[in-house]
Amino acid sequence: MTMKYTIEPLGDNSLIIELGQDMSPEIQQKVKKISSFFEEHAFDWVIETVPGFTTVAVFYDPLKIETTSLPYDEVCKFLEPLLDELEVDDNAEPRVVEIPVCYGGEFGPDLEEVANHNGLTVDEVIDIHSNGEYTVYMIGFAPGFPYIGGMSERIAAPRRSNPRLKIPAGSVGIAGKQTGVYPIETPGGWQLIGKTPEKLFTPEGETPSLLQAGDQIKFVPISEEEFQKYEEDAK
């Protein structure tokens, strides 16, 4: 699949490659392809690339670009033929990551509120959430925090009117039409429906973030006993 894209200036030393307007798995594959290309080719003039939902921002060092015109124009001339040749494999299988979740109780204090908001039982919310087809679109906000698409609108719920000052790492929450997992302890206003014993962010690891853009997530319900066993086995 050949890419369609536009390139626009983003600042004095950056540009943005836009691949579409709407968040979708197809657009995300293109974002991942471009990001991977820059990771595999260490151009000395590239400072950083930042993938987004439908874009890739490229920050560059103008002093390392030989040009008789504007550095931006030279970078565009360099990138356009490369992007024209990049193709996305429509048959590529995404990595599937299973995340165990203990729903409700002390781990999910807002589960009942989410259920009441949507006229559902607690068990129905758990069933819908754990049977969703989820895609990680980007990592951001906090180290290792996944922006996940694919949650059913049947369990959508507004953010809390009074955000919590501390949300434990591993907490699984809902905010609007999105679900997410807090990789580290942080303030937040999401409705907490459960918690995972899986560590999403390990700064000492070779790959600090468990999840990467393009991954598919499968939430797997577990009991409190299973949660405790996960934690004990990890020690």
C-alpha cells in the first residue's frame, strides 16, 4: 500500500508529515512505518522524530544540512522520494499483548459508577471491556502511557469531576470514549475500573515501555488471588 501524505512546516527546525485526518489502524500502520524508517536510518541531521495519532513530526538540525535554499525545502526534497517509495504491508500481523486485569474492588473503585452511568451491570462492563479489540496508537503523556483506540461506546464515561492526586501504577481507567493503563503513579481524572500487575514501564529495561505503537491489546480478567500470584512471581 503506497502512502498518501502531506508535509508542512512545524517551526524553524521541524516539519510534520500528515498521513490522514482520522485515527485508524491503517493510518497507524503508516505512522509506524515512517517512525521505524527513521529509527533504522540514523541521519545525522535528524534530532528526533515524534509519532502521533495521524502524523510524524521530524525535528532537524539546520546547521547539518548543506543547502543553498531554506533547510526546510532541502529536507522536503530529501524526504519526498523516500516517502513515495515506502510501502505498508497490508498483511503484516501486529503484536498482540495480553494484559491481565483485576476488575473492581479496591483496584477498580469507579467500576460501579461506570456501570450505573451506562445502565449496565458491573459484569457487563467487565465483559465488554475485556472483549474489545484495542490498538495502541501512540505512547505519551507519561512514560509508557498508551493511547488506546477501540473501546466500545457502551461503556464510555466522563472524567471524574474531582481528579485524584495519586493513581497507582497499573490502574486501568476510562475517560470519555477511551481506555488506558497508568504505567506510573500520577495524578489523573480517569474512572478507575481495575488494575494490572503487569509493569508497563521499566526504566532500567532495554525497552522501557512494554507497549509500542501498533500493538494490539487483549485485556484478560483475573481474580484477586491471581493478581497476588502475578506480583509474587515477579519478585
